[in-house]
Amino acid sequence: MNSTPLFDPLSSDFRKDFYGTMARMRAACRAYRHPDTLVPVVSFFRHADIAPMLADWENWSSERSEEKKARGLGPASIMLGNDPPLHTKYRKIMVPHFTPQSVRGYDAVISRLVDEAVEACVDTGEIDFVEQFSQHVTTGLICEICGIPAEDRGLIRRNSILISEIYGKGLFWKEPHPEVEAIVTGVSVELGGYLIGHVERLKNTDKPSVMSAIATQLDSPYEIAAMSMLLIAGGVETTANNIVHGLQELIRNPVQFEMLRSDPSLLDTAIEEMVRYRGTLRRQERVAKNDIEIDGVTIEAGDTVVLWNASACRDPDYIERSEEFDISRSPNKHVGYGNGIHMCIGNVLARAELRAIFGRLLTATSSIEEARGDDSYEDAGNGVMDVARRYSLKMHS
């Protein structure tokens, strides 16, 4: 292996300088074997490696052992941890509810939730944009299309926070963390149990919902819980953080923000740039199906490979001016939502939410400022996902 800098995805230095670390690793090597992890892990950083590996499930598999599924993905492994034909079976059940045509059916709900957030946050002094705006829309939308009553949103939000704070860290452990595994189990029990009961309650109503429609095509309570949890975990936290970080980048780049205000036709390209530049899920993982040597690193069948999407999205060998935030960038063929058969099912819905929120903010505000200076933003301490805990803002009409 080439001489490379050491990096630890669980360290505070990594969280503070994630993109700087990714740039150094891209320049130093194609493949990096993490030392002393509980399971063998090799990371990749360059777009030329990552995009085709994400698309090649026959050589770079999503299939994990039952132990790995239990430790990391939990019930979400029903799709994220499987290859065809099982993955195909479950994806076909989910996809029809997230096509462009289906998502247009959610426009009225999205608009109402955005209007509620605007009314609660604009000209009301300091707000926490994470909870009062971004999460209000994303959690509210998923709950509404799943038929989950408003009084139960707290349970959904509480568990989505736990998932986002720990997701992905287990790959890089050098020693067991039973307390974290207990949290994963606790989320599975509480959220899974709730969702199974919720689907049963839906059977006694005439109210249509995505969750009840999906449940009619599943054979067991476990499948119902797993698919429902995947829907919630994928639909709430990732989009909520794309919203937060997209706004943060606009505030950090006032010339770009003013350009967007002056020319709202740039909204679609701006949204793609937000996802490219600050995508929430910074990496995806696969399992090597064959022994192979890459860049002097021996990878054995069964080794986990970590594909750093966020690094690929800023690879200067693939994207010109890759470290610049440019809302007019076009074309913008990023891997912020993945690539291949596991590309995010909810990407159409996520884009619709981003479009509605930023379109409304352009008309509802004349300025948005960070309320506490450098202390306005707080992350959740998970360097593997870009997760905001708080973003203190003032929004003026």
C-alpha cells in the first residue's frame, strides 16, 4: 500500500475536518485498510472507483451476515442488506409509492407543512431550524403519508434521532460497544413494535396510506416492521439534514444566496448542488465477493468495503471546481443519492421537499441570519453521517 495518512472516522478531528481528510485520502491512495477494526474494512475515496462499485452488486455485494445485519442495520437490512432476488422483491413493493407521479400526490401535504413552518419561524425571533422547520416538514410528511397520528410523532422523532446519531459507526469499532448495540435493539423493539401495531390499527380504518398499502404485500409482522422502519429512517433524517445543510451553505455563500433570490429558476440546479456538496449519508458499504488487490491493498472475499460517496462528490478528477459551492452547476451527475440498484428510493420525494422548502423561503424571507454567531450550529457527533443537532437562526420577512 502507498504511504498514506492515518484517519479514524470516529475521531473528533475527523468530524471537524471531514472534507479535508477526504481530499488528503483521495490524493494519497485508492484503497485504505483500517487497522485493528473488529471486522476487516477497506475504504475507497475516488469517484472512478466508487460509482462503478455501487452499481456492481455481483462483485460488491450488499448481502451481510446475520451478525452484521443485527449489529449495524437492524430490520432495515431487509433491503439495504440484501441483493437480488430478495432486494428486487422488496424494492418493487416500495417503488410505486415514490415515482414522480406518486410524489405529485403529496404536494398539497408538503405545501401545508412548509406553510406551517414558515408561520412558526419567520419574524418570531431565534428559532431552531432543525426541529422547528426541517424536522417539522420531513417528520410530518412521512407520518402523514404513513397514516401515523400527530400525537405519535414524538416517538418517531425520538427514534430517528437515535438512529442518526449511531448509524454507521459500528464498522469502525476496534472493541465491542454493547451499550450502543443495546440502543439499536431498543429502537428495533420500540419502533418496530409500534409500527406493527399501527398497521393493525390501519386495517380498521378506511384511510389510505403508504404503510397499509405496503403491508398488504408482505407476509409477516417482521417484514411489516422492517419495511416501515426503512421508510421512516430513510425518509426523515436524511432529507431533514439535506435541508439544514443546504441552507447553511447558502448562508455561508451570500453571493450564491443572492443569486438564487434574484433568479429562482436556479432552484433545481441549486438543490442538486446542495445534495452533491453536503449529502447527509457520507458513505455506503458493500461486501467483497471475490479476492482482489487494488492499489497494493489485498481485499479478501467477505471484507467490508466503505465507499465514501461524499468524497466522490467532491473528486476534482470527476468534477471541475469540486470544492466550490455553485448553485448554477450543470450538469451535476453526483452520487449523493447513491448509484445502481440501491440508489435511494426516496430521492424524488426528497427533491420535492427541498424544492418546496427553498422555493417558499425565497418568497417568505428577505434575510436569514445565524442567531448565535459561530455557536449557531451544532452537529450530532456522528462523522459518518452529516447530522445537525441544532441550527439557531433568525428569519426575517
